[in-house]
Amino acid sequence: MKDYEIVEGKEHEAQDLMGGTSDDDTKKLNVAVAVLSGDRGVSGIVFFSQEKEGKPTTIQGEINGLTPGLHGFHIYQYGDCRNGGIFAGPHFNPFGKAHGGPKDDNRHVGDLGNVEANAAGIASFEMVSSLVQIHGVNSVVGRSLIVHGGQDDLGRGKGGRKEESLKTGNAGAHVACGVIGHSASL
């Protein structure tokens, strides 16, 4: 006995109900979103868009409630924002590289550098990354996106801070976190 019946001319509707995908559904999966929130009133929304697997990903968004200046901005291994993101693990680093800036060859996939907040505490930005992927084995979907209270030194820290610089960029405490998930649109 069948649990469903396909009515002639309604194949696409039936496919949608059964979890299949249409061309429109595939296009929708080319966008991901992270809704950021934090204990200190920091909030924002960040969109990731990618034409198809292997192509660069555009990352654009706006974050409010920051102190003016530069703030470290990273994708973390796990999608767990409990307790300010302390369970998010390390920066997403599937290739085992040291911490660096977004233009460096030697860097974590999750190293997005800094976003800059204006005098009103708003950071509006757009960046493109060839390492960040929405699709495939190294997808960022399901991982955490975290904004830090301080500036990321991009792996160039000096003196006693060099070792930590090569892991985290010395960007300080987490001020907002969101889990990256598929989105229907920008």
C-alpha cells in the first residue's frame, strides 16, 4: 500500500511534499544566514551566498551594538552558541593551518578578519571568500559565526602573545554568536 499518490500534472507538488527538490529549491540552498545575538546587546544578521560549490562565497551583513573600531569575526567548528559560544570549539580549520588574515594563504577557513563598527556601533560589510563554502564536505552551514570584543591581530601578534595569535588572533571575548543555516533568500 502506498502512503502517497502522484496525481498527473502534480509531480512537482508531490516531490516537494516528499522532500524532493526542484530547481527553485536548489537555488534557495545557495544562501545561508546567521542571526547574531549576545549578552551585551550586540545583534546582527549575516548572509552567505554562493553560486555553486567551488565558487567564491559573498558574506554580507550588519552588526549593531558594538563598540566603535575593529572586531574579530570568525566561523567556529561547531554550531553551539550556548553560554556566549564557549562550546563552539576552535575556529573552523579543516586544512590544519595557523591563524591568519583573510588575504593570507596560511589561515583557517573560519578566519574572516575584522569588521569595523562606526561611531554609532554599527558594522556594515561585504566580503568575498574562496575558502568559505556553503556546499560540500567543508560547508560552513551548521557552524557558529562569532563576533569578538577586540581586534583580530591576524596572526601577527608579538612577544608573549604570538602563540595565541597563531590560534585565535587575540581578538578577546565573544560578544555575539549565531549558527549558520540555510536560508530561502537574501
